[in-house]
Amino acid sequence: AIAGIWLTLGFMFAYMVPSIEKHSAWFRLACAGIFFMAVGRLLSSIAFPPAPENSTGAMIAEFVIPPIYVLRPGLVARSHYE
């Protein structure tokens, strides 16, 4: 099930990124979805014993990378106007 979600997100990003200026709201929504998958992993790891495979690295990446992708363009744009 998770592989299908990641495959779908990959197709979504492949469609959105070439014309990101038109799809910025959808891009942010997809990044929020990835971030909240990390929230789900964290809550699951708190409520249940750890899974046999280690998903800590994926959870950290899901917490860190989407906010960077969403916040960075605004920071770069602001630095060019100053």
C-alpha cells in the first residue's frame, strides 16, 4: 500500500515540477501529505512496537525534506529583493 502511495506521489511530482509556477499549490499539498505521513509513522512507532524493518530514516526524511522544498523558494526570492 505504501509503495502505491509513493509511486503516485512520484507521478504527481513528475507532472508538477516542470511547470512548478502553475502548480505551486498542488506541490505544497503533496509536500504536506509527505510530512503528515511522517507524523503517522511517528504516532505508529509510539503506539506499537517497532516494525522489523527500520523506517526511522524515512521518517526523518519525510519530516525534513518537504518543509525545505516548500520554504526555500520564498527564502531565495526574498534574498534577491534585498
